Amino acid sequence: MKRIHIKTFMGAIVMSLFLASCSNNILDEQPRSIYTPDFFKTEKGVYGGLTSLYAHLRYIYGEAYFYNTLETGTDEATYAQSADQNFKVMDMTGQGDITSTSSRSDRLWGATFPDINTASGIIENASAVGISDALIAEARFFRAFDYFLLVQTFGGVPLDLGAGELKFNTSPVRVSTRNTVPEVYTKAIFPDLLKAVADLPVNPRVTGGATQTLARLYLAKAYLTYAWWLENPNNIPTYPASDRVDPDGHDAQWYFQQAYNVATAAIDDPGPFGLQPTYYDVNWAPNDRNNEILLYADHTETSEYYNGSSLTYSSAGDHDNCAVWMMTWNYTVIRSSSSNTEWSAMSSVQREAEQHLGRPWTRMCPTIGVIKNTFADKTNDSRYDGTFTTVYRGNWDKAGITGPVYNANFMEVQPGDAILTFLNNDPATSLTYPSGAGNSNIGAAEVPGRSDFVIAPSGISRIVYPGLWKIGTYRTDNNGGLGQPNAAVTRPFNIAKFSELYFIAAEAAVKGAATTAGKSARDLINVIRARAGKWRYDNNGDSTKVEDHSAEMVAATPANITIDYILAERSREYYGEGYRWFDLVRTQKWGELAGTYQIGGANYGDHTPQTVTRNIQPYLYLRPIPQSQIDGLEMSEADKAAYQNPGYN
């Protein structure tokens, strides 16, 4: 390989929050404008670098445009009525092409390389100032974490940022050479994660800190992903060009086995982590930072300083948690009536800082197939109810509006009553929708005897669809009013969950890994499905519901578990959380599972499902290197062209 260089910045110059000291088991973030090489040679500097590694997660997770690249264009989401080109091009349906300037994976590239360099600075200097191996292991974890994101997204990427492979670079340079995929895994990702597993503590150093279980999750996931890459069942091209041969002499089956072994070891020795008793508990905002969550990009409503974002208004900036806005339709256009004799429209569902509601942007939406097929069982399986907002309730009183309110069929409703309901299933008798917006103002149907307007699963569209409850807004300072719905979400954005260990081990087992007693692919999947069958609350019914349908869920699991079935279960478990593109690319099922979808039109009252075909070409399995990176290189035009992934020049 040639010597590898890349234009980069010192450490984490782009990061705005750093650690001065560590106390009370939280990351004490202090602003610092720049790192210098000497700063890393101090204890304060190393701790500052460690905190920046956690802070950089905000620039990736919850960030709206990168979130779009992980969901739009998969079988989970398409673009919605108010989408601009940032979203439409990702759908691959003739609305524009993914290019080196239009792909929003540039957010990932820009956030990770400074972080990688910071991690290298810590690894090189920490021992000299008396920092423990456990703390250095946190830096190793994050360096591997970033490289794993990069290699899945772009293919091979540079290991040398200007000072040598995996060395801390102190001088910006303008030439670069990309390593191959096997080199990134075997030189960077695996060694760092193995060391992290060995040295990280079982219990986190600080709340939300890296642990042995977290490192095992990512090691197992990296083994699994690399095994698929070596196998390459559908002959998807890679870049830079490389034989699908492991430098250490192992084949795909060896890596599938390692993925299984590491994942089951973490399940058997979980430390303080485990599964929440119900799916609802995993995503219920008052229960954030529960023991199922291994890693998150943290935010808080108690301080703008520690939140990294305004507590009153956001413009969806780089580190604002705004992903859920993209999947939130403009429910505030719903209308009820202030009269029961003639329709006198009034706003009955106000914008509110509440988990079911939040700020609407209407940029992305679920497909009809998600509602009807992915979440087909809405009776036994609690995950549909624990994922979506399907009932929109009146909250006009919180806006100071008084007097009686009438809704569908001129029936009176009270604050908290259902104003609009997305039905769980298509009714036996088709709904009669208005020819246009109708009384509801959104084209919803009226059913005799019901005071709520309704829309069936087949009637969702690019403009009206269930919202994404699981990552929705939550504030404790609303004081009985509407609160601050225009502020970025102050909840942590979950990145890694203990539950995924079961999916990783099951997938490896399906791919031929030898299993242990009680941990076949079906056994592992049934742990997740049994939990999904346990209800403690009817989220959209807004009422206690203590029911256990785990036996029915387990009985419905097929005897023969396939990759398609695991992918369907992963979508039910992690819908809308940013997993899907990586899942489809890893298994090379993207074109097969997401090649077509159905959705209604972009106008209120348009409930006719349209079948849309995507043009998912093999080269799209890698995202383009950002044009800004290539433009900054001082290399020949031929070398710049060779730096870009094929298909994007």
C-alpha cells in the first residue's frame, strides 16, 4: 500500500463540548475551541478527549439528514409530501440521483474522522500520563465504532490520516489513499474491539459509558457483517477493489461462528444489562436510559449547555435531535367543529411537546406494506402499538380554547378523546372517504356511531400517516400546557440495545454457526417474540392493558428460521431507529425487499395506493465519498476520480 494521508483537523476541533473533570458519574462537559498535541499529554486533555468521543455521537444519531439516509429508500420508509431533494433522491424512484453532492452520508464522513483522530491521540498518550487501560479502551471502542460505520457506508476508508496507520495526526494534509475493506476490519476494527472487550469494565464508568457488553455487541456485529462481505452471495461490488479473502486466513463461516460465540457470551454474562419486561418499557420516554440501552447520544432538558441545543427552538442543526420530526406529519391541520349544527372548523389537535405529537416536518413516511405486512399481527404483538402514534387526541384545552367541541358525525368530544384514528386493519366494508379534505381537513372518513375520524392502513399516504411514537418528543416542563414542541428532542437517541445480541446470534446460526443448547436461531428469536407478546399498557388506547400473549407469539414462530424472517423481526423490533439500510446492505437483500412499495398520494383525500418501483443498482450498496472531501485533495484529477466509489463519478 502507498503511504496514506487525508485532510483532517486536529483531534476534535469541530466538537464543541469537552471534559474538564469527571464527577458524580456524569460527563462534565466544558467548552474548548481547539485541541493541541500537548493537550493530549495531560490528564485533563485525555479526559477532555474521552468526553468528546461521547459528544460526537450527537452529530450522527438524531441528526435529521443522516437519519434520512438510513431509512428512506428501504422497505421501512419513503419520502413524504414536504420532502425536499435531500429526501427524494434517497428513494431512487426518479426524483433525482444519489451523487457525491446530494448524498447526506456526508454527515457521517465529517463527524467520524476528527473523532477517530481524537481516539488515536488518547490511545497514544494516555499511558504516559497514568490513564488506566479501561479508559484507553473507551477510545479504542469509539475508534472501532467509527470505522465500522464508515466501512459499512463507504467501503474501504483511510487508516492513515497523515501520520501513519492508526496514528494521531497533528498536521493537516491534502492527499489520501483508501485502505481495502479487509484491511479496515483486520487492522482497525477487530483489534480495537478485542482490546475493548478485554479492558472495558462490566459496569459503566459514567452513566451511559462504554462497557464490556457494548464492545461485545459491536464485535459480534462486525464479525457478522464481515462474514457476509466475505461470502458476497449476490456478487455486490466492493471498493477499493479487493479479493474477498481474509488476510488472517479465515473464511466467512469462521466469522459467522465468532459472531455467534461473542453474542451468546454477552447474553450469558450481561453485567448490569438485560431486556426490559415489555417492549413499551424500552421506548417509553420516562424510562429512558434503561438497562436495555447500551449506548445513546445523550441530551437533556435541564440545561442548554449540557443538551448541546436550544431548549426552545431548533432549526435541525448538526447536533440537534430532530430525526423524529422527519417522520411526523402535520397533524395540526386536523379540524373539529365548535358547532353541532354546521361545520365551524377549529383546531382540536395542537402542536405539543409530547411523545405522541411533537414538531411535524412531513419529510418521510412509512409505506403501506409496513403497516399491513411488517406489523400484520397487532393483537398479540405489542410492537406496532409501541412504535407508532395511531390515535391523535384532542388537546385544545392546553392552548386555552374553551367551549364544546364536536368531531365526526357532529358528536361531542372532550380533551383527551380520539379525534383521528388510524385503524389497525382494513375494515370488511370499505371506508367512504370524502372527495378532498372533508370535515376533518385531512380527507379522513366518518363511520356511523364514532366520534373520531378514521383512516385505514390501505389509505395512508405521503401526507397523512401514523407518526413515530417510539423516538418522539418528551418534556417534563410543559406545566399543563403545550410546552416547547419547536425545540429539538431532549431525549437521548438510542444507538445500541442489548436485544440486538439475540438477533446477531440468531442470524449467525441461520448462516451455519454451530449452536449451543437452548440457543438455536428459533430459541433466540423467541426470546424477543415472547417479550413482544407481553403488554402492560395500551399506548394508543391510553389505558392499562396487562395481557400476556407470549405463548401465541412463540407458537406463531416458524420452525425454520430464515434470513428474511430475521430481517422482518428486526424491522418489527427496530423500526425507524436507523438500522434498516445497514441490515439490507449487510444481507444484500436491499433490492429484493425494498424494490417496490405502495403509498397513497401527496394530497389530502388521496387514499388510492400507488405501486412505486425503485431502481436499486449494485453500486448503490456503497454511498459516495462526499465531494467536499475530494475537492479538498491536492491530487491529480485521475487520482481524485479513482478515490470515488464507482458509479458516482
